[in-house]
Amino acid sequence: MRTLSRLRFPSLMEVDLPLSKSEGIRALISLYLLWRGRGETAMPPRDELIPDDAPDDLQVLYDGLQILLAGSGTDIRLSASASVSRFLVALAAAEGRRVSFRLTDNQLLRRPMCPLEDYLHGLGVSVERNDEQWVVNSSCLSVPRETIADARAWESSQFVSAIIYFSVAGNYPLAIHRQYSAPSSRYIALTIEYLRQVGVHLTWQADWIRFKPREQSDLTGLKTYVFHLPADYTSASYWLELQTLHPEIHKLVLRGIDPDSFHPDTRLLSFYNPFLDFITADDALTSSRRPVSGGVRPLSLDLSQNPDLFPTLFATVIGLGMETTFTGLSSLAYKESDRLGASLSIAQDLGWSADAFINVTPNGFTYTGVPRETEPEHVTLNHRGDHRLAMAFGVLATALDGT
């Protein structure tokens, strides 16, 4: 239990941000594929790739990739991260043997896996899952001349990326038919970009993504690979939320940000642009409060490419009383929690009336800008085991009067 109340902060704050999980995952897998293609049996030492304070999901991924590369061990630990689990299962399916995974967090059981399982089953790979372990057996794997995956019915960047990793690891032909300009496009582009950095090239034209097997399975043509993990934009969002909600914070310095990153959440800066000015220099982002004259026009935020930013942006705008329309939220029901429903419920617990949120659909809604109807003295928030809800509304709580 954490007790939060209204706080005041210094006028200048400087922060070292943690690593980006989504970019770190893709960089580690790209390195694994590079080493695997060269016939290596071990990853570079952990401390050369990721620091000790890296997110646990990156540690879990590194350990799993190390076991797969060695080609012998089968007991791979899984955390609650759906992306790590999906990618490791896909890579294990390309091994041509039996690999078992040990669950350490039951929350993983509620995360969808069927599109990947169905795709692998069609190629002769069995995936057996229960609440203690998952077993992937690809000893009967059979890949035709061209494997076509129709992703139009289950558009998801993680499933598309997992199938890409499976095909690249096994050097299997692949064609993915997906929705043109669908919501997850930029995350898929992030996967393809990190593969390009290790010499693996896919073609992407309109609604088709294709991978043509290399004539040689190794990647010896690439002499070096600069392994660099940028800072996490989601973590940056909580600090920008804090500054926006606390007028006393005049300047905020966030270290480790890569403004040229391919990560979709670089749009975070444009989302906060009505309130903050940004300068990037020397691997740091400096934000200053923007003078606002005559108020800010109602905001319209399309988060179809950035759904993970919703809790932070939602908490920010209700804290400001800023009229905002959100769209592109259809995937929020399948995150660590039902983030849309949970966020609206938490807002009501904090004192906002249900009438403050109109035109609510699974894809979006409008916050009317109405301030809190009540100021409850004490509130216990249920974050549903979702760290993004805990962080976003925890920051908001430090700016609320009377609670």
C-alpha cells in the first residue's frame, strides 16, 4: 500500500530514465538472430548488453535467448510480459525440438496467444499450455515454399513480429497479409528496423510484408552491430505528466532520450506540446513550461499507434480539466488490464462524475473538461495489477487538492 497526497516539487528536476523495454526486446532478439546465424552458441555476457537495473522483462528475455542459443536447455522462465512470451515461443518453434517454459506470473494466462498458436499449429508445431508450464514441440515442423499469414482478422504488432522472428530464425519464406495502415503499423516498423540493423531485410508494400530466405543462413556479412538501448518514452511520460500538473516545476531534464528513435511513442512530445516546450541536446530532453494565453483549445488525441500512453494522457487532461477526445483505444481491453474501463472507474473513484465522460465506445470517448464533482478525503485505488495505471494515477494523486 502506498499513501499519496498533494506535494510540491523543486523548480528544476533532473532524471535518469530507465531503458526502453520495447526497443530493448527488439535489439536483444536482433542480436540473438545475428549470433544464431553465425553459428554462435552463447550470447555476449549480460553485463555487456544490459545493466543490472534493466527491466526484469529484459533479463528474462536475455536468459531465454541464451538457453535457445545453447541448443540444450529447456527450462525457460517467463514473466508476465506478453511480448517477451510471444517472441520466445516463436523463436523456440524455429528450433526443431521440444522446449518448455516455466510460468512465474499467472497474469500471463489472460493474455491472448491464439493467433500465434494457430499459425504454428498449421505448420506442425504443437503448443501446449497450462497454468504451470508451456511446452513448444517443433520436431514435426513442416514449412511449405511460401508461408502466408493472414493477419487482417487479428491485427497485432506483437503477433506479426513474432511470426517474422519465427521465419527469420528458421530462414523460412513468409508473406503476411495485413490491414493497410492498420493501428500497429509503427510497432511492426520498429521490429523491421531493428532486423535491418543486423542485415535482415523484409519488403513492405501496401498491405503485404514479405521475407525471402537468404541463400546463406549465416549473417557473416555484417561485421559489427552497435548495440544501444535508448531510454523509455513511457517512463518519460510520467515525468511530463508530473511537470504539467505541477506549475512549480519550471524545468525538467530527462536523460537518455533518443529523439530520433523509431519507437511510436516519440509522439509523446507532440501530445504534450500544448503545455511544454522541448529542447533535445547531449542525449537529454529538457522541457520547460509553455506560457498559455487565452487557454488551450480542446484536444483530439488519436492513440491507435500509441495505446500505452493512454493512462498517462488521460490522467493529465482530467487533472488539468482539459476537454479532450480520445480515439484509437480498441486494443486497451487486452492489455494487462482493461485499461479504458479501469481508467474511467478510477477517475470516478477520485471524484469525477460519470457524466464527465460522454460518447464512450470501445474505441474512444470525450472528456468534457468538467472538473471533479467531489473531493473525497481518502481514496483506495485498485490499479488491477497494471503498472501503467498505478504510475499514471499515482502522479495525478500528488496534484489533487483535498484528497
